Amino acid sequence: MRDAPLISVIMSVHNHAAFVVDAVESVLKQTFADWELILINNGSTDRSPALIDELARRDPRVRPVHQEDIGLPAARNRGIGLARGPWIAYLDSDDVWFPNTLETYARYVAAHAQAQFVFGFAHRLRGARITVLPGEHQHRPVGTKELFERMFLTPLTVCHRRELWEQAGRFDEALRWCDDYDLFLRMSLSCVFEPVGRALGLRRRHDGNLSAPSGRSQQVEAEVLRRFAEGAGRAVLDERHVRRRLGRVYARAARRYLGERDYGQALALAQEAQALTPTWRNRMLCRLCTWLAPRSHAARRTLETSTPSPPAAHGWH
């Protein structure tokens, strides 16, 4: 084994004591041995720090890092900055790999010297139940246009050259959601995504998932896509395609906000969707939001004016 491993695995942990042991053990059980694991305790307040240290004592390839919570994108950037390997892989602390994941990556890049970014797909794990999912784009290399259309990549199933992270400008530390989507879009301008054609692990779904969809997370996705389309992606994306895609994402965000009863924000995003793609569905969405938003505001005003004020203090005991 070389002094520097072939693959550096990046894992950030924040209050995942219930899952982190399974995640790290899935790395320790890999059939391919030439790796290191940068295991970052990102400001955990549960038992995660003690578990991380215990796991690190089991294998010198596990490199623990303890720090304050700086957010997932910043933690990933720090982990890659500490990495010694020319290839970067990711495993979130609530997900697990199959035993041959790193071997699959290593065999592929050994056989394809020009590869810069390889990917597979994952199945879903909820509780003890595994849902087998089909892989997307597993038959040929794909790039910017396919990724702009849909985020089909998940961090636990990608491996890329370290230089791509540097060239693309690293993870945007201002993003709470979609930091991986944002980075991979920028990477797509310098490479193609090459499929390995197999499932590589299990993506765990639970109540605490950071990636659980919400109105705000869907809005951020639209904003990430728009920023890319109006900036670096302008030269490779078709305007009609961009408007269609953004219209769908803004409409989806508006529907999420409707479910959350944030009718004002729902209306603003429905209007954005309608301006981009004036479809019948978007017109109906705008009408619904237009009808609900003032009624919601009126209901709040009624509640405020009908709620008795607290009694004035008179100074007695």
C-alpha cells in the first residue's frame, strides 16, 4: 500500500450516534483496502464523539477530526482539504455501503485511465426495510444536461478526482441544502459522469434527514439551478429547457409551501413558475395561492385583534 491511499472517504457526523457505527463499519468491511476515512465530528452533542474515537482506535486508516459545527458543506470542504488520496468518495453518517463499493470504484478507474467522475446508485433503507430502486443513467456516460434535468447523483454513490473539487470551486458553504447538487453541476462542465452500473449502498430515510423535502429546500434547489443556468451553465444549456425545468421546480416548491400553510411564499413561487412556464397547471396553482394568501392574512389579523391584551401591571403583589 502506498503512503497515500487511492481513495479518501469523507464522512461528517452531527448527532448521528444511532447510525454512525453502522456507517463506519460498512467502510471497515470493504473488500478493497487502499483507503482512508476522514471522520469529522461536526459539533455533535450526543455520543457521536466518543463513538468516533472508539472506531478510530480500531483501524489506523480512520482519521478522526473534532470541531465545532460549521455546517455540512464546510465540513466536507475541510475533510477534502485533509485528504491524501487522489480520489474522493463520500458516505453520510446515516448511510451504509455494500462491501464491494470501493473495489468497484477502484476497478473502474484502473480500467478507464481518463475517468474523472464515476457513479452508481443506491437502494432505500427505512427502519429494517430495504426498497430496491432502479439506477438512473447507468448505461452510458452523461453530463450537464442530464444532471440539470434531475439530481440523480447521491454522495454515497459517487467518486471523483480531487482536482475536480478544486477546479469547480469547492462546496458552497452558504448552502444548507443542495450543496452537492450545486458542486456536481459545476463539476459537470469539466468532466462526464461515468456509470459503474451497479448499486453501491443503502440510503437511509428517517425523520431527521437533512435532505427531507420542504418548501424552503425546494426553493433553494430552484435558486441553485437558476444561478447555474444564468452563470457557468449558460453556454451549454438550452433556454427552453432551462425555463421548463425551473418552472417545474418553482411549482413544486410552491406546492410544498401550500402544504406548510405558508401561502404568501407559495404565491410568490407559483407566480415565478407561471412566468417561466405559463401552463394550465401553473395558472391553476397561481389562482389557488392568490385565493388562499389574503384569506390567511385576514385570518391572522382577526386572531390578533380578537386576542385580549395582557392586563397592565399595577405594581401590587
